[in-house]
Amino acid sequence: MLRGSELPAGAFVAAFPGVTQPAFSQHLKVLRESGIASVRADRQRRLYTLAPESLDPVRDWLVPNTIVVETVATKSKARPKPTPARELMLGLLG
């Protein structure tokens, strides 16, 4: 669920086979109620969209702290390993 795109609830379940559909439903409910995601009905599907502006406070905190961590990592010649979670956060924070 990235900026400007919609994903059906089933896409999350398919992407994470170790997580059950009821578990995803609960997580998506929390995201909806917190304003991080919105949902619209399309026939029998529910399409979810990320509200990126809701993550501004998180980005405002992460960006300066990420720079500090990456500066320390660069000085120690260690590079942060690319991970799916890191790539996702970079995509969300744009």
C-alpha cells in the first residue's frame, strides 16, 4: 500500500502467507481507525489506500535520526543492508 495506489485486502494476505486473513483484517482496522489508511468498497472487495500525510510526524522524527544512524554507519564503514522493510519505509517517506 504505497502512495497513490489502492490495494485490495486480499493482496496483503497473498503477500504475507504466514499471516492469517483475520489478523490482517484487525491490522487494517487499526490503520483505518488511526487515519493512516482509508478504505472504499468496490463490489465485494475492499480497496485500501495509504494517507501519507498521516505519517508526517513519523517522517519528521525518523529523518533526522536516520541521518545520525547512517552517519555513524558510514564512519564505521558499515552500510545498512537493504531489506524489504527499509525499502518500504524509504518508499513511504519519499
